[in-house]
Amino acid sequence: MTATAEPEASDREVGKARLRKEDARLITGATRWTDNMQLTGMLHMALLRSPVAHARITAIDVTEAVKMPGVLMVLTGQDVAAEQGSLPCAWPITEDMLAPPAPSLAVDRVNFAGEAVALVVARSAAEAHDALAAIDVDYDDLPVVLDMERAVADDADLVHPDLGSNKSATWIFDSAEAGTGADVDQALADSEVVVERTFRQQRLIPAFMEPRSVVVDPSPDSVTMWSATQVPHILRWMLSAVLGIPEQQIRVIAPDVGGGFGGKLQVTPEEVLTLVVARRLGKPVKWTETRTESMLSAHHGRDQLQRITVGASRDGKVTGLKVDLLADMGAYLRLVTPGVPILGAFMFNAIYKFPAYRFTCTNVFTNKVPTDAYRGAGRPEATFAIERIMDELAAELGLDPMDLRERNWIKHDEFPFTTVAGLTYDSGHYEAATDRAKELFGYDALRREQSERRANGDPVQLGIGISTYTEMCGLAPSRVLGALRYAAGGWEHAALRMLPTGKVELITGTSPHGQGHVTAWSQIVADRLGVPFEDVEVLHGDTRVSHRGMDSYGSRSLAVGGVAVVLAADKVLAKARTVAAHLMEAGEGDVEFAAGKFTVRGTSTALSLGDVVVAAHVAHNLPDGMEPGLDAEATFDPDNFSYPHGTHLCATEVDTRTGAVKIRSYVCVDDVGKVVNPMIVEGQVHGGLAQGIAQALYEEAVHDEYGTLTTATLADYLLPSAVDLPHFTTDRTETPALSNPLGVKGVGEAGTIASTPAVVNSIVDALRHMGVDDVEMPCTPMRVWKAINRRGDAVPTTPGAGGGLGSVNVDDQAHARGGAE
Amino acid sequence: MRITVTVDGVDYSDEVEPRTLLVHHLRERLGKTGTVVGCDTSNCGACTVHLDGHSVKSCAVLAVQADGREVTTVEGLAREGRLHPVQQAFHRNHALQCGFCTPGMIMQAIDLLADNPDPDEDEVRHGLEGNLCRCTGYQNIVRAVRDAARQMRPGAGPDAERVDEAKLVGRTPTHTGGGGE
């Protein structure tokens, strides 16, 4: 659309901090959460979950349960075995990957504590839950496999004896084999300095605030499912595949969804079971989980053991990078479980110019809740390991950690840059982001203060942590996903309906659950078509309205879905221009479009887009052969990922007597390319930081030796509250992405990916002079204290207390939280 | 048991099971689905409402305990088409993303401002400590509450809610039902 004039900068919607359209119903309680649904005759399902992690089910007695008040149906796995199919895994990472059948309701064995073993449908939720207590299950215990290193030993007990191994798959990337770099073993052998570390990525729980909920309304000819899901389109496809219901007879609606963070990127047992029982009974059925159910059965995230080796010359040039991962799958392979660590494979080399690289990942079964996507999915893990070991290498070389990074990162004039992992980074400016971050942080002054406090033997030591991250997001080029054996594509779709009153309906295939797409997409359309922001309605999350889409995850919505919106708008304009030229009796080449108006160059003849829409709608006078209407749709499939980057700096004060850590200052300068709505972007950064910092300091899913999750409530799993988090100083640099016409890169995951290593690096930095070179996450006061006092095994490390209990005395320091252990 | 509860200015008389939690009564019987349930342990605060003008976690109050009392939910804050200043401030400061914690957060913020009309950042953070948010990192929530405080001096409680001012006399910062602090 070469003749499309850009609006004046001040009139542009894109780039403006528009307040959100979404807020109106969210701040007044007029929301549409799935659990709010009430349908006539609706029944309620409750699930009985296994208290044991690994056992044979020898008997289930439901005779008392079926007699309970209000109960209509009680089913066990045997009752649905022929119907329930196997839950889908869409990412078989290798040809020979081992994958067990994944029943929604366990049939004869349970493989993790929390797995559903029986269900009750009753007239009320309370009656359904009451009846669960009357079901009697006999379990014959099997050996429990929890530890990954032991699980991969030759004589290990097996999670799935039928598979013959706990190793699901081993996935390797080798730069010498791929032709993207040299042989890493040779490179390391030739290196003057080699540093090796093992880092543990603890298991985390996504802990979206809205518990999952499903409502199914079956009718004889079609079935409607409302679900608190991030992925209505994928869900519809998979429900059809798993249950054999023709896809055109399934409608999935994701109404208001209360957060996801990857945790609702899933096809769940509960969705399948609610559908199965609703169809059997011919009545609407609702299932809503309790928080404990959510923590026991919704997928977890992270959980890797990372052995990482880096080589360098004495003058601080990196020479090679070798990564060996064990990744905990849990008991089953859910939707993208096996692929999560593989997403990290391309990110360990980060922003650095490694000449040689080898990545090996072994996916391991254990008797735990399955893992899957959690904000960042594979990339936070990779970023943590590389940013941590860069600090260790700096210490080994006696260099300032920022200095070491500068010596090795890709310079701004070296873009586009093809990395040792084979990706081509299109744009970036690491120097600019770092300079700005150092300035906001007062880097040099803090280093001076650190020296003084060390010299004075201050009991509260100051540490400075750095994370100069990049990430690959905007998932993703379909061709690349195919090459990685991912079963779906990575394109996104948008459609515009040009209504006769001049208003616009935009249909997007993305499925927002808090990100503000309705607002941001309205801004994009308003700019492109020159219509008022208020005149755009954005429709999403209902497969009958938005029939094509790949949903929201992987920081893809704007970088892929937003671009589809632009392409659809350009199609509308292209046709509108032809109609306008016809109506104004001008040559198409003489017609210009700006600010919602077509004009004929050199004349005063003008026609508003609204006039053209009406003309196209009534079709009284269109060019011969032209179809009426201006509606258009477009699908965008990117040819590259996008690569946000930034520099995060964290200053912590570590009390060497108690191990308590307090974040004194947190500064981040992110480059997410062009920005549609800076207010929304900043909010995404804040939330991302909160989750990344929480991994560093607070959160951990803990199992006891029997495989029982001991952090299955918010009283035990420490979700940070307002007193647990610092004020963040955020800023941006702006290097447009070259891979899409908006120049956008995506922001959803950046804060989470970047922040965790910045925090841990700062803690280790505070204690380095005391001989500390690592603190395992979460860095609770006890872990920090043990690191200082070399008390590894003698003192058990117990998880911290949960958040939100009002446990903090106002007079106490906020950072003392988590110190209840 | 038969109870009568005034919710957002309307009297409701219902037969309830003694075990029914106030939040379930509000949601399931009265259709007040603006108030939500986020956990089982009174940690998250998503269900926060006001009971006789004080914030409570409505999952920690039995419906029968609300008999004869006055409940205000997020649905009862707007007056004559005008949002409450705290609602406005949440919108203006982008203090919500998914919005699930928002009703409870707003109700707790109003309670906080009734106790302390001009809180500093630290006091806001402590005042909201019993309400969890997974999206925002709290920064914009803190900003919104302080912004609202500026907009609505000298305090929100009696003006914002349909509660007799007399009932607020002698109000203490210790709340029933696990409210915020």
C-alpha cells in the first residue's frame, strides 16, 4: 500500500498509552469467568484424586457414593476406558520418543499423586464433593521415582515399566554437525579456562489466579464447551482427535480467562471428562477446581538439572559452550511437555558469539505432576544457566561481569547475526540497553559502595546482579516448528468485518487472558483504517466466531497475530481504493488514502472510508464483476522468530547473619521493538519480573519422599504478595524487529526470562568474597545462610511459608518473608 | 437456616445450609459473580467483600454469620453510573491485567484507605498483603491506590458504601474473617 500515508505522529494510535477497553467489566464485577456460568439443569462434576504417587488400583468401590444425596453418576477409569482415548502430546521431539498412554481418568495404575481416579456428577458441587469421600479405592503401592539422576540410572525403578526406561527421549544439537560452528569438545580442550557448573531449575507452579473451570452444554447435534483456557482452537481440534467427535460439532469458548502464563496452554483430563459425562447424561455439566486440585493436577513448569560448561581464553573471549540437561517430564507427556526444554536449546548461547556449541537434553519420567509450558517455557531455564555461568567465568577470569559480557556479545553493527545455534537475530542493540540500564541503576556508584561494605566487614553485604538476555519469541515460523517435529503451525489469523455504519469488527485468532489484546488490536486497526479507536470491536475466543487461530502463548500474539490484523486491514484498503476510484471516476493510481479518507490527487474530490464501506455494502454501483462488501481476512506466518533483548540489573542486600535477602534496586531496560501500547508493555514487564523474581527467591513445588506435593495450597507455595516485591525501574530502547511490518517483538515473557539470573547473580555477588559461588533457588534465608556457613547436608532445607496469610508484622522488613523455615 | 442479608443495598432472605460460605451464597444463590474464589485457604483475597463496612475474605465467613448484616461487593460500588474513585484509579493506572484478583483488591484498597487515607508506598503494600495478584507485580496497584487516595481525601468508607456512619464509629483496624492485615 505504497500510497497509504502515515498519520501524523500525534494522531497515531500505535504508540499511545490507551487505557484498556477490557477494564470496564473487570473493575465492576460484570465478568464472564467460566465458573460464573449457570445453565438450566446444570450438573456438577467432582474428581477423586489419588493420594499416592505410584500404585496399582486393585479395587474401586462406588456403591456407597452412588447412594449419596444428589448424586447422578459415579464413574471410574474402567467405565470410560473405551471412550476417553489418550490425552494428546503435540510435540514428539524425536522419532523414537517413548510416550505412555495418557488416560484422563486412571484405569488400573496411578502415576502421580493428584491423578484423577474416579468422578462424581451430582446436582450441586457440594453434593458431588461429599460423595467423593464415600468412594473406596484400594491401592497396591509401587516404587516411587522422584529424583531425575536416580531415574536415569541403569537399575532404576520405572515409572512406566511397559516403556522399559525412564528416559523418554534424548535430543541433541551439535554445531559441528549442523554446520553452524566448530566441535565443542575440541574447543573446550583447547581453552585456557574452562568453567563447569550444575544448576537446578526448581519445579514451579504457574498459579494463575483463576482456578480452571469447564462447562459443557451438550445438544444432540453439537456440543459447546466453555473453558478457562489459553487455547480454544487447539482444544477444539484435540477434543475432536481424542474423542472422535466431528470437529464441526464442537464449539469451544474461552470467555474471560483469569491468567494463564502457559498453565492454561493445555488439553486437560478435566476438559475431556466433563465433555464425556455431559454427553452421557445429556445435561450441561460444570467442573471447577479447588486451588489445591489446581496445584496437584494442572501442569507444573521448569524442573531441570543443568550441567553447563563454558570455555574461554584468558583475555575473556568465550570459546565453547556445552550443555547437558535432564528435564523432568513428570508422569505423562502433556500437550507440549517434551518440547519445552528444546525451546531452550537455541537460547543457551544467548547474545554471545560462541564459536562452538553442543546441547544434549534427556527427558525423564518421574512420578510427579506433568510439566509443560510456564511463562518463558525453556528460555528462562537457558537464560538462567548462561547468565549465571557468565558471572562464574568473570569471577574465574577476574573480570567485571559486565566487562566480560561486552567482550563477547554481538555488536549492534553485526546484525543480522547468525548464531552458533543456527538462528538469525535480525536486530538488536545490546550496548544501548546496557548503557541506559547502568545509568538508571548507578552501576559505578553501587560497585564503589560494595567495595566499601566489603572493606568494612558490613554484616549486610551488597551484591550486583546482571542479566543481559535475549529470547526467541513470536512463536513461530510454521516451517521451523515442523522441522522441530511440533504438530501444529505457528501462523495467526485475523478478519475484519466492515459494518455499514462504518464501525469495525475485528476477529482475531489469538486468545487473550489478561494481555489487553482488545485495546491493542483496536489501536492497530484505528491507525491502519483511520477509524476512531472506539469504533473497533475485537472478537476472540469463540471458535464459532473466530474459527481460525493458533491462540496465545510464546509472546506470539502481537508479533504474529497483530501482524495478521495489519495484513487484513491492508486488504480492506486495497479493495476500498478500487471502489473509491470507481466512485470518484479517477484512476486508481491517483487515489490517495490518509486519515480515513480517499482523495484524488490534485483535486478536492474526497470520499470517506465509511462512504466506501456503504457503497460496497449496498453494491449499487461497483466495478463490473466485483463482489459486494469490504470484509477481508489474512493469515500471517512469520519467516523468523523475534528477538527481544535487554539488560536487567539487580542490587540486593544480603544479611550474612540471617541469610535474608532484600532487593534494594531493580532496573531493567528492555528492547521489545516497536510498541503499540507502552502502558500495557510496562505492565507485562512488571508481571514478568514478579514471576522471575519469585523463582529466584520464593517459589518451589516440593514433594516428600512418597511423592506427595507438600506445597499444594497458597499457604505452602509462596506466591509473592505486594510486600515481597520491590519497586521496579523500567525503561525501553527501541530497535524495530525486521521480521514483521509492525517492527514488534513481543513482551509477555521477557521479564520472567531476564530477571531470575539477575537476582541470583546479585546474591552470589554479595557473598563471593566469602567463598560462595552458588545458591540454589529459591534463595530462601536458610539456603543463603547454609551457603555462607558451608552447611550443605547437615541442615535440611524446608520450603518457606506461603503468601497472603497476613503473616508479616508491619514493623518487620518485607524481605524477612520466606524465613519462617 | 433462614438468613437475611443486605447485599449492595438489596435485602435477600434465603434458606441456606449452615456450612455455606458467604462467597458461595453470594455467587451461587444471589448471582453476585463479581466476587470470585481463588483459593481454599484464605490466602489470595480474591473473594474480599465488605461486611458492615469492614473488609472480610468471604471464603472465611459463613453465610449465616452475615445474617442481619450488610455486605458490599465490587458490584455495589458504582453510584448513579459513576465508578468509585478506587475503580477509576485501577483503570487509570493499569492496575489490572486478567482482572481476577481485581474485585478483592479494590475492596481491600477501599478498606485500607478508610483506615489510612494517605498511605505511603510501604503502607499500601502492607495493607494489600492479604490479596495476591499474579499478573501485575503489584506496582500499578500500589500506584492506583495512592492515586485514589489523592482523589478521595479524606477517606472512602462511609461515602462509598451504603453503611450507616454510626456503625463505623469506634472502628478498629482488626478485621473479622481474615481481612488484609
